[in-house]
Amino acid sequence: MGTIITVKDVENSIRNIPDFPQKGIQFKDITTALKNPDIFSFVADELFKQYEGKGITKVVGIESRGFIMASILAYKLKAGFIPIRKPGKLPAPTFSKSYSLEYGLNTLHIHQDALDKDDVVLLHDDLLATGGSASAAVELINKFDVRNIYISFICELTFLKGREILGTENNIQTLIKY
Ligand code: AMP
């Protein structure tokens, strides 16, 4: 039997890297959490519990760290997995959205046939910072006029107020708040 894990253990296992990838950023490195089998499964189970029974049909993951838990959630929720990716990665026609993130600029893409109006979507990324990435992802998902969108992150940098950018109409859950 594995060790009993708490949210505090997950928080303590996430490594902080100052000034990465640029000066002033406190980078939350989840690799030190994910390499621990008990913490890895605890995080997956905790996220799953929040969305079990909500009728989610598709889990959308944001490249690349968002793919890790999004694909596990899709498997556990018996939903499909949809990737939102950086430019030049998706091979078929896409919708795209450009935005600024905590460090630099980015564009995200989704395949034009990824979702449909009957879908109930869970959007997942590892971390909510300014909310730019998730807002761009929500804008892409909204092109499909889906029934409902839930949003989940492992970590939230509350001082950057990403939640405010995402708006209260979106149902947002985060496991760890900094
Ligand atoms: P944002 O769009 O500003 O909410 O940034 C969120 C995205 O950038 C996520 O995909 C994160 O993986 C990454 N990110 C932004 N800031 C950090 C940070 N301080 N530590 C780790 N990842 C970050």
C-alpha cells in the first residue's frame, strides 16, 4: 500500500526555480511532484474526484504540461482527449488564438473538428498564472458552442489574478494556491 498523501505534500514536492525561464519568474516545476508515484496518483485522483459524474465528454489539455493530467482525466472520466497545441504541430485545419503569457507571447491552436455542440468540456493545464493561455483556450472551445466548460489546474498563482481574467462564469478548480 502507498503512503497517505495530502495536498500539502504535493505543494512541498513542487520545486520552485527562481528566474526561469527569465528573470523575475518563480517557475513551479511539477516534475519533482510527478516523479513520486504516490503523489502522481494522488493528484490524478483528486482532480478526477472534482469532475466525476458531471457528464464530461471531452478533456482538453493545453500543450505541453497540461497533457499529462488531461490524458489521465480523459481515461478516468471515460471521455475523449483533445490537444490544444502550439503553432505548427496540429496537422489538419485549426482555429487559432494569440495572447500574452506571464513570460512572452504565444499562439494556441485546436483542430476545427475537435469538438461539437453536444460536448461537455473539461479544460486542463498544469498552472494558472495570468490566465492568458486558459482564456485563449476557452475562446477556442467557445467556437464550438459546447454545452458547458469546466476548468482545472494543479496550481494557481493567485497574485496574478488569472481567475479574474477567466471570469466567474467559468467553473474553475485548482488544487494548490500560491
Ligand atoms: P498564463 O497563460 O500566464 O496563465 O500561464 C500559464 C501557462 O504558462 C501554463 O501552461 C504554465 O505551464 C506556464 N507558466 C506560466 N507561469 C509559470 C510559472 N511561474 N511556473 C510554471 N509554469 C508557468
